[in-house]
Amino acid sequence: MKENRPPFSQRAKRYFRGTILLLRSIPSPVVALFVISVVTMNLLANKTLLQNEIIAIDGGILVSWLSFLCMDVVTKHFGPRASTRMSIFAIGVNLLTCLIFWIVSIIPNPETDYTVFNQIIGGTWFILLSSTIAFLASAIINNFSNYIIGKAFKKNPDGGLAYFTRTYISTFIAQFFDNLIFAMLTFMVFAPIFWGGFHWTFVQCLTCSLLGAALELVMEVIFSPIGFGVTKYWKKENVGKDYFAYVEETGGKL
């Protein structure tokens, strides 16, 4: 017999309440660092740091590892859906920030020339679109692949081997797709049209994605012990107990 689903309004209310509880439950430094990294990553992606015949790297690579480190910590403790919700929240904050920046950039000031400043904060719409699509897709890939890999460690799921394995593999895969989707949309689809023929080749997009994922993985390896320590502390202190109680109350249907 098909299960009767509650009305949409009830499901939306339950989802909203669960999200509020989640954002209250995740320690604020992690949420703050995550949101800042997402906003900063999209701003830095406007600049190409290195480009030759086989390699192209944009500025977002310098901070994107922090976003994935935060997602891995939240996925380990709260689960992949919770981490994805946090990602959607960060995307919303980033879009709002970009809107405010754009409004500031179009306000005229005849007394001073702010042309360069306006170009920087005003951003480029197709870079924002590409980065948003790429980040959302990679966040989902990272969170659920991290969770699935973690399930393979049945004997000691909370041990270091389990945490580092699930973190490294999911980060590399997700970072690769994040870089690839962004590079292809920005530099193969939109840039040739709106930037006067400037473009990256598919080889550049591919090598950029692989190199970027490798470099971001190195950063993840360096800082992952901190993430592992955070997850152990959260479990010891029963962080998020109100959220977990609500999840149990709703039968996990958030």
C-alpha cells in the first residue's frame, strides 16, 4: 500500500524547522568559516592565476579546500542531508552578497572614479551561475560519497582510518567535478561569447580540474586532523542533540 504523504505545507514547515534546528546545532565557527569560504571562493574565481597550454588555475583554489573540510566534518557528525542543507544556506548567502555587491557597483559617484572597484565587486553573472551550479553539484557528490564510503567501515566507523579514507576520497572526487563543471561552463560555454573569444580548451579544463583537486586534497590532508579532532569532540559533547531528537521524532523525514 502506498504511504500517504503529508501536505506540502506540512512538509515545508517540517523542513524549515529542521533547518533552523540544524543551523542552531552546528557550532557557529564552522558555519561562519564555511559561508565565508563559499563567498570568498566565488570572488576569487574571477581571476586566473596560471594558464598555459595544459594547465589553468583560478583564484578559488586557494580557499575551496576549506569549504570541503567543513562539509566533511558536518557530514561525519550530522549526516549528508544536513551538510547539503548547510551548503544550500551558504549558496543563498553568497547570492545575497553578490546582489548587494552588484547594487553598490551600479550606484554612480561622479566625484571619484570607482570603475575598477565596481568591476571587481560587481562580478560577472555567468561566473556566478557557473560557480553556483558547480558548487551545488559537488557538495551533493562530496556529502553522499563521504557518507557511503564511511558505511564500509563497520568495525570502527569513528576511527581515524575511516574518517581519513572517506574524507580524502570524497574530497578528491567532488573537487574534481566542482572544478570541471565550473571550468567548462565558464571558459568553454560563456567566456567565448562574452569575453571576446577568450576560452580554455577541454584539455585545460580537464588538467585544471585534476590539478586543482590534487592541490585541494593536499590541503585537506594537512588540515584533516583538525577536522577529525572536531568530530570526536562533537560526539563526546553530544553536539546537536536537539536536532537529532527532531530527526528521530519525524522518522528521519526532513
